[in-house]
Amino acid sequence: MDYQEYKYLIQSDLYRLAGNQKISALIRNVLFGESYKYIFWMRTCRFLREKPWLTYSIYPIALLMLRHYSYKYGIGIPFTTEIGSGFTSTTLAVSLCTLTAR
């Protein structure tokens, strides 16, 4: 994943959740938005893992954050999973409810 794809996925997830792509919405959702935190750190881990010069610097912190929110929210999607744009945890919740209801 290159930076342009990472930026596009982060912005599309943010737009789907918040309705805009402003930097203030990004900061607010990363700090306070429960459903966006996991998605942001999952995409960040995937991006950083593929960059050798970031793998040993920022990646461990991002992985720690992802594991924390995975435990906190009970979501177990590996960051290596390819998920398209506009993903939200409410999409995940609806999908899981649909699967268990059948």
C-alpha cells in the first residue's frame, strides 16, 4: 500500500463516518470516536508494516494501539486483511448481526 492509497482509505472511512474529510474531523474521531479508532489504527499498521524504514520506528506504537482497541472493542480483524474504502465498525456490526441471525 502506498501513501496515496492509505490517505484515500483513511479519508473515505472518515467521510463515511463523519460526513467530511477535514483534519479537525480526523483528529476528533481518532481521539474521541470509538468506531473510527480501530479502523484508523488497522489501516495505519498495514501501511507502516510495508515500509521498512517505518517498521522499526512507528509501527510498534501503532501495533500496540491496534491491539489495545482490538481488546477494548472486541474486534479481531487482522490488519493484513484487505478492506475497501468506506469501512466503519457499524458496517462490521451489521454484518455480524446478519450472519448470526441466519
